[in-house]
Amino acid sequence: MMRKTNKRLFCVCMQTSQNILITKANGEQELFNSEKLFRSLVRSGAEKETAEGIVEEIASNLAEGDQTRDIYHRAFARLKNIKNHMAARYSVKHALLELGPSGYPFEDFLKEIYIALGYTAKTRVIAQGRCVEHELDVVAMRGNERIGAEVKFHNSSAVKSDLKVALYVQARFEDIAAQSGAQTENDFTNKFLITNTKFTKQVEAYAACVGLQLISWDYPAQGNLRELIEQTGVHPISCLTTISKLTKRRLMDQGVVLCRQVREHMDVIDSLGLSPQSVARLFQEIDALC
């Protein structure tokens, strides 16, 4: 049970910790933002008093140069001690990094987000360009809207999608659009580049110039990946805390990429050799999360 938070002490910790530099995954340093940590904890489902207690505990033990990943693991551990599903929801950003190494599970995950938004969607679709054929990672349709999306997956949060990626993606869409006598199915009303990490500022500037739409974890301000996940309730299997990484990988290898898909694939669950108690804990977490 989280102890009751002293409001005055919490405010003091919040103010003091704002002056401590922490180290991001890419080696850059930034000031610790206790309010940002607090908001992420509340979004995970933690009560405000619980979130305050976790922030107070982390801030009071913070040292100059601490790694952001270590801060994440401390907060994750505290949430997991309270409720597994809160820890699962809090870990979604990191869980997306595990939808590899091929990136296909991430493409399948994005397809399910579009389906949850009312689109019909497919992955790995062949489209004929003027010069060559192209395999588009995700194609989604709803009414007169047709979306073509290229996906750039990274297994490290330190890696950003840079300008050469955007140039390459834009060139592919231009070749498809230039196909002589192109059929309607190759005419996209919206062209997207989607990544599970971040874009460089150059990419953002270039995309705005050529009309290429971007989605990353926190870009754009509205309609980013974090918001889409919260809006649709589509959670990756990799965020679950009650099964091992190996079990998650085996599920993904069988095409199970969403938490809510697990009950639809009981044959796969049976093949994993989990104990009845483990299966019960798994379903309990999924029910609370979804």
C-alpha cells in the first residue's frame, strides 16, 4: 500500500528535483521534469495521491546524471507492486520497442489501430509505381479516404527517424503517384510516415513542406501514437507484465500482437504450456487493461 503523501513535502521535492540533470537514452541531458513523470503515472491509471507518492520517492533519491531508463524502471516497479495493469499501461512506450526485430509486429499493431478507428486496413500491400513496384507497410481505407503509410521501426528509443528516411518514403509515394494511368487504389488521399520513436527536426520541416504526414510517439501534438493508443484502447502484447518476454515473442510469432486478441487464440495459449494460475493472472491483467 502506498503511504499517504505529505503535500508540502511533495511540492518541495517537485521544486528541488527540477534542477537535476538526467541523461536520456541518446546521451543528451535534460532537466528532470517531475510534472511529466506525474502525468504519465496518472495516465497509466494511478490515483493522483499514488502518483505523487511515486514521484516523491523517485525525486528524493535522484542523483545528477541518472539515466531516464533507470527512472522509468523505478516507476514501473512501484506501479507493478500496486496493480499489474497500471504498470502495463505505463510501459506502452517501451513495449513498442519490443515489436521487432523485423518490425512486422509493429506494422500489424498499426493496422489494428486503424481498424479500431473504423478503417479497413491491410499490411504489406504491393503498389505499382511508374518505375518499380513498392510494398507499402500499411494501407487503410474509410469512405473516400485512402491512407498509405510507411513504417520505420526502431528497437531503441535513442534512435530517431532522420531526413534520409523521409526522402526515401516521399520518393516512393511520388513514384506510385506518377504511375501512368494509375488506378484509384493507388491514389492516396493521405501519405504517412510513422515511427515508434521520434523524428528529427529536419524531418518535421521537410514533411511539412512536401505534404507528408508524420506520426511518432509524441508528434504531432494531437493525433500522436500515444493518443491513438489511449483513444482506441489498442495495447501491444509486449506491454503485459504477467508473462515473460519469450512468451510474448512466441505469441507475436503466431500473429497475436494485441492484448485483446489473446482470448481469440486459446489454441496458441494452450501450446505455450502455461500453468492454469499463470493463465488466470494473464487474463486478469488483460481484463483490467482492456
